[in-house]
Amino acid sequence: MAATGGTAIDLAAAIITAPTAPADWLVIAPVVIPLLTGALLVALRHRTGVQGAIALAGLALTIVCAALLFARVSAQGPIVMTMGRWLPPFGISFAADALGALLSLTASIVGFIAALYSLRDIDIAGRRYGFYPFLTLMMAGVGGAFLTGDVFNLYVWFEVFVISSFGLLVVGDDEARIDGAVKYAILNLIATTLFLIATGYLYGVFGTLNMADLHRKMAAVGSEAPMMTLATLYLVAFGMKAAAFPVNFWLPASYHTPKIVTSALFGGLLTKIGLYALLRVLVMIMPAERLALSPLIGWIAAATMLLGVLGALAQSDIRRMVGFVLISGVGVMLSGLAVGDAAGLSGAILYAVHSMLVVTALYLLAGMIRDAGGSFSLEALAGLYDRAPVLAAGALLLAFAIAGLPPGSGLWPKIVLVRASLDAGAGWLAAVILVTGLLTTVAFGRVFLLAFWRENADNPALAERRRKVPHLAFAALIALLAPSLAMGLYPEPFVAAAKNAAAGLLEPTPYVDAVFPGRAAP
């Protein structure tokens, strides 16, 4: 290219001139494929009979691409693609490291299995009102949040999945569902506003929002910038998204109101994005501020764990119980952030993978119990062991997993976190993790005793509402139980992946070098 005066211009200083390698396109595949699938579903919105099949096909392809991305990142390190060919930090970067690739793969698996369950849970009206376009667009937002390399675009992808989740919440017209959606919307609006304020403040200080660039410039700023204010704003905003104490009251008020498959998606995915954002911002970008906030994060983690599990013990509705157990699990993950070393972070990441699978399965289990017993209420349920022994076996395995008992997947992350807490001199935090596991065992033992082992109640009104649990629901439950059991029985590859992800947060030089290849730090 030449200027008007004939002077040659070297574009290599501002624009990427080399062609993009085909394998590098994998970094945007978990975002682009669900987006294109959602657009196709909108175009075919009147063809309700094919909506589910198209969504399943798109999400299956997303799993394949996310698996290839995870394998490539594990073998070769972080990969980056910058939009518009502009060099970062001016071009918007997508960057996949071990953490983002691992969570993106797990999320795509959860989304596909939830879509499989939805084939029997979403009726014609739900399909006509856009359940499947909302589902695929939400998965695009989830993938974008895990893979973006820019703080502002993290906010953008938050908005994509939050707006889509509003649509999923209000598919239907009953009063409870609308009430839950309003509570969910108001609290997310507050959290999003805080997120945007903090992000604008961050840009005003550094003049960039590229995560790798922020990491490079953070050490040069020193005490000149109000970093503790920024870190606290992000802690509150992302803590609200993750449903951490004391801003967690919105979750049990809203997650039990929509369709079971929607609750499963929300419980499995959305709180983990808040945790991921905390890990990415506080550990990789603001490590000194995370260290200063560590005691506060530890107390927040303990309060979240205990209040969550005590709330679960107080519930008679299985859906609400699962919501409180989900909150308790957020506290377990925050304990790893409070410890902040390699062991603590790897335990938090491993627990996040476990929670994405098991919490989704618990919500689906609640729907299957309702089908088999005619109610979500423990006061009305009884005799399910005789009527559905396979369902009872699945419920028992999931109870072991969420309580952290063998052979469930929750055992190993809790072992890692307890040991990390003890090594860090936070024995009280380790004790809270163990007490929480004990109380979770009691809560789900109560479900098993009342719903499955108790003799069948003679209630004609409930008997009329009972129906056979569809095979498709069992297939979805088994598909989630399989990786959970694999993690419990053969944890080595899962632990190795979590350690690799934690190492990338603590020492992000490979990530920064992938974003800025061959460019010296300022």
C-alpha cells in the first residue's frame, strides 16, 4: 500500500499481515457456532418440529470444536485471534488459555445435555416463544465470556448471556416465573452497572482493557492508581454474579421458578462465569490487591458455604434445596481464591468443573423426581425406590458427589482445598469446608430418606399426577453422571488440567506472549 504522495507504508507495525492458521480459528468456534445456530433457529422459528434437532446439532459441533481447542491449548499453550487484523491492544482479542479452554469445553457439554433433556421438557408453546434460540445465544455468551481477552468484551458477553437468560426465564406465563425473572433482572442490573463502572474506571487509569496489556502495565503503575478501589468494585460485581454472600439472596428466589432445564442451565453455568471473572481479574491482573483482600474473601467464602447449606437444610422443595446447595458450592470455590496459591486455585477450578456437571444433574434429577412422584415437595413424596430404582441409584450417586464423598467428583477438589487451606494457615477455612460437606450429606440424606425410602403415601391426588420418567431424561442424567464418576474414580487427568489452568493464572507470561508475540514489555 502507498500513501497519496507515493510513500510506502509499512502495515506490519499496526496490522497483522500473516494469514491466520486454520487451527487458530478454533478459539472463536465455541462462540460463532452457537451464534450461527441461534440465527438459523430464529429464521426457522415457525418450524417448531425441527428446533430441538438443529440446536442439538449446533451444540454437538460446539463440543467437538471446544474439545479440539482444549487439546491444542494443552499441548501448545495459549492461542489468540485478534479481530479486524489490528494488533492488540487496539484489535479485540480472543485468547484461549488452559482455564478458558477447560471451562468452555465443560460448558458446551452441559449445554448439549441440557438441550437433550429439553426435548421432553419444552412443549410446542415454549419452542414457538423462542426457547432454543435463547439457549444457543446464551451458550454463545458463555463461550465468549470464557474466551475473550478483553475486559470490556467480558462485559459484552455477560450482557449477551444475561439477556438470553431473561428470555429463558420468561418462557411461559405463570405468575411465579415472572416474579422470579423480575428479581433476577434487578440484581443482575445492579451487578452489571458496578461491572461497567469499574471497567470505565480501569480504562481511565490504564488506557487499555486488553487483559494481557493490563498485566504488563500493572507493575509500572505502582501506588499511583486506585487499584484497591477497582479490585473491590470487581469483587462486589462478580460476587453478585456468582451469588456470594451477602448478595446471594436473588438466586434461591428465582432459580426454582422456570422450567427445570432452564434452572439446570443457570445453576450449572452462570454462577461459574462470575467465579471465572474473579479468577481472571483478581489473580491474573490484580494479584497484589487479591492478596490484600484475601482475608475478606475467606470470610465471604465461609459465610457463603454455611448460609447456603443451612438454607438447604431448611427447605422442603427440592428445587430450592438445590439452589441453596449451589450457593454453598460458590463458597467452596471462593475459598480457593482466598488461599490464592497454586493448590488453592487448582482446587477452585476443579470444583468449578465438578459443580457445572453435578448441579446441572441435580436440577434434572429434581424434574425426574417430580415426574415419578408428582411433586417437588418432600412432604408429599414417598416410595420412589420401589417405583424407580434406577432413579434412586442416580440420586444416591449425585448425593455422594455433591457432598464430597467417594466415588463422587466432589471428593478430590475438597481434598485439594482442605489441604491448601491448612498449608496456608487457614485451618478454620478447612474446618468450614468439612462441616459444609457434612451438612450437605445430611440435607441429601433427608431427600433420600423421605422421597425414596419412606413407605409410599396413599394420596390419590398425587397418584394422578405421577407419570413414567422418559428414557430421554435418564439418558441426560447418565450423560452427566458419567464424567462425574470418571472424575471421582480416575481424578489424575482432571487434577492435571486444573493445575495447568491455575499455573496459567499465576504465571501468565505464555498468555501475554501469545497476545503480544515478539513485543517487549513497556
